[in-house]
Amino acid sequence: MTKILLKRAYAEPSAADGYRVLVDRLWPRGQSKIKLQLDQWAKSIAPSTDLRKGWDHDEDRFEEFATYYRKELNQNPAVDEFLEVLDQHPVVTLVFGAKNEQINHAVVLRNYLLEQLTGS
């Protein structure tokens, strides 16, 4: 099964990251393509602009955000395509720009993808 890691876009890439995927809809400020060393930019599985702006990284509304984001993912055909990409790589790192490493959309996405991969 694929191991899915999380890493901020501002942390140094490493060989242990495996296949690196930016999962933000917006490009991280101040980061170049060369510096990020990405294999893919999967903005189609990021939260919608309306959901992202509505949440505004408010920690008190994280659970509500996660619920709505999961609903978006359930209806997003790009998720199935992304799951196929995951199957091709033993290690995938989801790269995100958020400052908070515990409360962000990449955490929700990682958990969602793991559930899809394991059939939970």
C-alpha cells in the first residue's frame, strides 16, 4: 500500500518524499518550480475556492470545513484519477502551503485518500 506523507511547501524536499504532489489550488508564495521539486500539481483535488475562502483557516471551524471538503471529494471525479497515481508509487508526499501543519486541508485529504485505498 502507498505511504502518504505530508510536508509544507516551505520545508526542504528530500529523497524520502517519493512522489511529490502539490495539493493546493494556489501556488505557494515565494516558491519556484525548481525549489519545490514537484512531480505533479493536483489543484483539482484541492478545496473549492468558495470552501477555502469560507473557512479562512479558522481552527474553530476545522471540523465543519473537513465535513464539507469530504463531500466535495466524494463528488470529484479527479479523486479516482489521483488514486490511480497513488497506486503507482510506494511513497507519495502531499505538499501544502498552510502554516498550521495539523489543521489544514492536506490532513483531511490524506485521511480521505487512506480510507479510499483501504476501503474503510
